[in-house]
Amino acid sequence: MATDHPTSDTAVHLEEPGQTQDDPVGPAGAKTATSKPGLLIRYPIIRVALIAALIAGVVVAGLWYLNYEQRGQYRQSTNNAYVRADFVTISPKLGGYVERVLVRDNEPVRRGQLLAVIDARDYRSGVAEAQAQVAAAEAGIRTARRALDEQRASIAQADAQVTSAAAAAAAATAEVRRYEPLAQSGAESRERLAALVLDRDRAIANLRAQRAAAVAARRSLVTQDARIGQALAQRGAAQAQLARASTDLGSIEIRSSIDGVVADKAVRPGQFVQPGTRLMSIVPTDQIYVEANFKETQVALMRVGQPVAIKVDALDGVELRGRVESFSPGTGAQFSLLPPENATGNFTKIVQRVPVRISIEAGPEARNVLRPGLSVEVTVDTVSAKGSRKRIEEESERLSRDDMRKRP
């Protein structure tokens, strides 16, 4: 029997390990690799998320730019700002030993409350001395007035004496006139006439003396009036000295001039103090404000009354409100202990800072935390003055045009 055997024309295919019959084989027997799809193609949600994020970024950037154009560029901020209060330094008007101190550190006080007392013995003796001087002046006034009354009586007496002397002189003159014809005719002796003439001359001389005495008495009256005026002036001076001594006696009681809290107390009982010595300070914690030092490039659009956002470091995350209250009339450097003198030596331009006072709009709870010296960060909204720069430019141009017109 014949059997069929494969011939040389028949192709025999042998499978390599790891290769299946479905794997394509190239003309030279090489394997061709198939390219896999990308991550964005296999996960469409990633592609959508990226597109959405891009759109959101564009929208956020646009909103930020719009907000910056409308409000952001008008917000001026600085962290060079601190809480301030106009505290009062308590000092004695008089010198002496401190007798009592009636307050402690950090104690709230009211206006007019007694803080300390100075030993009053020296000042009580001053009041007693001034009272004695007033009494002496009153006695001097009474003495001068009595002397004036006596002088007026003396004037009346002098006037009466003048009248009497005038009558006597008139009688003596008449008697001489009556005896002169008789003496000439021989009816009376010439000795008798000579005696009558002598009496007349004496009477006239006495009249002149009495008149001079009356004039002197009247002039003395003016002197007595002047003495009364002098006594009144002395009484006024004594009363003024008494008032001053009484004021000094009242000044031994040192009282608070404002409501506030005692701080930095440096006085103890028994301590000797001089006038003007600092004893303590009273801080008005209910009248605090913020002093912000803005750069000179930030204050162009700032105006009184503009709203302010205040962030206090002590109140983490809490934002308080405030208002621009006032501006310093000069930069901080102008009021420093040694103001800069740029007219000498080399010049280096430094951005100056302008102190701005900001009122705080806060309730009792926030004010319990706020203390002078705390650091804050403030942001002023100057959008209300956004047209000021343009108006300033227009004014400058108008002034330039007017100046050009005035030129020949």
C-alpha cells in the first residue's frame, strides 16, 4: 500500500514559545507592535476637568482684574500702624512729701477722683499768714478812714478859725478907720491910733495864717484819701495772696483730670516730689484710635471720612471698622528729634511717611482688648476720591493755559 508523505513544496509552520497563531507575522517573520490610546483619550473626564479648570482660571483672572480696576487699585494698606491714646501725665503743682497714694497700677479712675495727697502743714501755715495779712490790711483801712474823718473835722475847724480871724481883721480895720479922723483932729491921741493899727495888722496876719492852715488841712485831706487807697491796695494784695495760698492748699490733693486707667505709677507714700515730677499716667482706654504711617505715594486719594478696615494682631482673624479722621500737617521726619537736613552732604531720596489718624468703630468687647501700642494692619478704601487725580490734572492744565495767556 502506498502512503502519502509530505514533499519539499509543503511549508511547515512551527510556533515559537509565547506566540499564538493569531499573532501576525511579517514577511521576514518579525512581530509588529500595536500603538496604545493616550491618557486623555482613555479617560475623557480628565480632559473635561482640565478644560473646566482653564475656563475657571480665566474667569477668576477676569473677575480679579475687574475688581482691581473698580476697587482694588483704590485700596491702600500698611502694617506700619499702631493703636494710640492721648494719655495724661499726672504731676504735682507743688513740692513736698507724699502723704498718701490712693490708687494702684491698672486701676480704673474717674475724672476728679483723688489719686494722691501731699503733706499740707506748710501750706496751711501759708494760708494762716495770708489771712493775718488780710486782717492787717483791713485794720489799716479802718485807721486811714478814721484819720480822714479827723482831717475833715480839722478842715471844718480851720474854716471856722478863718471866719473868726476875718471878722477880727474886719473889726480892727474899721476901728482904725474910725480913729484916724479923730487922731488927725486932735480929739484922740496918736498913741491910741498906733495901737489900733498894730491890732489891725495882727488881725490881718492871723487871718492869713488861718487861711494857710485851712489850705494845708484840705491838702492833707487828699493825702488821707491816698492813704486809704494804699490801704485798699494792700488789702487786695493780701487777699490775692490768701487766694493763692488757698489754691496751693487745695493743690495738695492730686486728682485725675480725665476718665481712664492708671498706668506707669512711680509714686510712693513718703516720697519727696518736686513740681512737675511725673507721678503716674492716666490712659483713656475709651478714646483710643489708630495712627497709621502711610507712604507718601499712598495718600494722594485719601480723604477724611473714608472707610478703613482694621486687622488687629491681638484679635486674630477679626476685622474692625474705622474712618479716616485727620492727617498730620507734615511727615514724621519733620517732627523727629533731629529733622533731616537735605541741603548739606550727599542726598539719598527716601520715601517719607505721613501719619494718618483713624477712628475705631468698635463695641465694648473689642475695646476691652484694644490697648495703646498694639500692632494693626489697616486698609483704606479711597474709591470715593477716584476722580481727584483727574481733577488735579485738569487744574494744572488750566493754570498752565492761564499762565501762557498772561505771557506777552
